[in-house]
Amino acid sequence: MQLKIHNTFSGKKELFVPRDPNRITLYACGPTVYNYIHIGNGRPAVVFDVLFRLLKAGFPNVAYARNITDIDDKINAAVPDSNDKNAAIRELSDYYSEAYTKDVSALGTLTPTFVPRATDHIEEIIALIKTLIERGHAYAAEGHVLFDVPSYADYGQLSNRSLQDMLDGARVEVAPYKKDPKDFVLWKPSDDKTPGWDSPWGKGRPGWHIECSAMIHKHLGPSIDIHGGGSDLIFPHHENELAQGRCAFSDEPFANYWMHNGMLTLGNEKMSKSVGNIETIRDLLKDFRGETLRYALLTGKYRSPLSWSRELVAQAKSSLDRLYQSIMQVGDTTGSATSLAYSEVNIKDLPPAVVKALSDDLNTPLALAAMHEIAGDINKSDDPKRKAELKTQLLASGWLLGLLTYTPATWFQGEDKREIDETDIQALIAERNQARSDKNWQKADEVRDHLLAMNIELEDTASGTRWKTI
């Protein structure tokens, strides 16, 4: 597989050359769990899920980690004071971790190989901080441990910022105990109202950036193939991760490729909890299937901003309708992409046009267009064997993109998910077809009207009668 990736570090599209072809390593930053996630938070989960699927199809072993940040000042602030605030914080982070998993699962994401939580890696975090101190890249001050930014001459390469141009204190507290305003916290002291763990520097808790570096090292190694996340994380989070990784393991590059997805916008602004212009996945799922939301997220190139709207989601639903209708042309309404295990999907067996699009820096819009070409070929073919072959190609493409997970019969029951007895509907359609065959047009119309009263609409096609809810 000739996979090309736009590497943020170099600013260029590069051919992917794995460190070890027998074990591909991928890490994507997950959420800080203090509230329900919005659809913008769902974009990186979907983008790197597609990459995970593509890598699985092309390589024998892919280790994918997507973390949970469950210790953070935002989480602490979200919990009211109580007699046992530590327990209350854990309860809140547990709740929203589970909510996040449910929401991104509804978007069709596969379970990553590892889902590490920061609080389960305190020992590894402390060990990594000790290494940085020993190597002269960190120092303790007033119960804090800080990374010494000027000690790493290459700081700023990922975000293309020089030390002189960098804004002091960007997402970093400026305090008198810092040697340099740019120095960032690796460990901070905790009081009785905040979670804390014993350490050589006193009771405290980790800073945000050191968590990911420690989890990557434990589960994937000191150096990985691909590190992903939203473009808003390039600086300071990923810049700081890179500095920590290179300084702790100076003979390793930390990550060979950095991939960053663009932000979702609502109106003219980036979707953000702090601004308040968000649509949570939880609320969207009340009106739309997760697969429809996923398709909408895939309509734009992952590195570009994507303008989110209900119109975009409606267009996604119409596009999926056309794909499912083409599957129905084959005459079998039971197949779905979920019937294909990833172990059965080999890159050489997938439609070349879809693979070529995704192998060119995850060009999902072009991959979707290729799927619609396959669907069009199904509709135009009169050869049942060819139709069946094309259906298999379409479902395999669906697996690769995380789409076509429903059977057509279930899909056309409608997004309101009303309970409909498909057996009764098919019996009524058969009764109407018999009436039409007998030229009993009155009876045929009566059956159609009866189905309309059940909110079932029929469509007569050359390959048979389709139905859907209205």
C-alpha cells in the first residue's frame, strides 16, 4: 500500500514508511472528560478511525491508542465542593468517559487497541518526569516541576514558531517560580480539594502534556509511526509532547508523522464549548443516525475546516439513501458492511479507486465519490452476477469508511427508529403485487393507501418494490 500522509512537521505530503511493518503504531489525542462532547470533538475520532481501518487492511498488526484525559483543572472546576471531592471528580470523569465512548461508537468508530486513562499512569508519568530532570530538561520549584523550554534548542519546530516569536504564557501559567515564562508544568501541587498522588516533589498531579507522552511510551514505545489530533492541539500540546519525548529519549524521533484535522465551524466561528456554539453528538443522535453524522463528517477533506449545518446532515442522509437503494437493486436486503470482519478485508481485495483516494492523505470526499460510482454501476448493470460482485465491492468500501452498517431494509425504516414489523410490510407488498398482476387496480391502491396510513411509502422500480418510512 502506497500511503501518503501530510506531515505537519515537514509541511509536506510524504510516503508513509513504517518503523516496523509488522506493528504500526498510531496515537490520537482523546477528550478531557467533563461534559458531553460536541460533533467537532467527534471529527478526530472519525478521521483517525478511517486511518485505523485503512492501516488494518494493509498491515498485519496495528496498535492504535486513543487516550482519555481524566485529570484536569476543567474537571476539578466542574465538580462542586463536597466532603470527598476526589471521589466526586472520579465519578464525574467516569460518567463522561462512558458517555464519550457511547457517542463515538454511535459514529461507527472501532474500539482502539488501547484506551488509556491518565490517572492509571501516574507511576509512568512520575518516572518520565524523573528522567527529564536527570537529563537536565526539567527542574523542581515550589512543589512544581517544570519543563525547561530553552534547554531544548529545537522547540517550536512542529508549530513552526521560534522562541523569540512565541507568545509567553500561551495556555501556560506565568509564575515567579519559572526560570522562563515559556516553561510549562509537568507536575503541580494539590490541596485537600483537588486530586493528588504522592511524588518526590510532594502531593500533586500531572500537567496535561506529560500525560500523553507517558501513555504513548507505555503502550506504543518511545517512538511511534503516527501521532494525530485536532489542529488546535499543534501548539502548545503537541509541541510540548514532542519536546518531552525527544528530551527523554534523545535517540528517538518520538513520532515520524504528525497528522492534524481541521476544525468544525458553526456559523463563522470554530465550534467550541467556551464560545457556546456547539451541537452535542448526544443531541444530534435524537434526530439523526450516527452513520448519517459520520458521512457528513467525511464529506470534507480532513485537514480543512468543515462548516457544520443541518443542511449538510440532510445531504448526507440523501447520499446514503442512494447507496442503500443501489444495494437493494441486487435483490438482497440483508447484507451490510458489519458482516465483514476486518480480518476478511485485505487491501488487495478492496476497490482500487476507494483505496487510491484514501491512500492519498485520506481523501474521503474522493473515496465517497468512488463508492457512488460503484453504486451507479450496480444500477446500470443487467447482469445479476456482476451486480452481486459490485455489491460486495460497495460493502467492502463501506467497511473501510465505516458506512453501510445497516441492512437496506432496516435503513429505510427511517431515522425515527420506529418499531415496524417488516414481515407484515413485505406480506402487504406481496399482496399488492399479486393484485397488480391480476390487474385488480382497486385492491392494489387499497393496499398502498393502507401502507401510507402506516407511514410507509412504496417505490416501484425495475428490480422490485422498495419501501421506506415517511
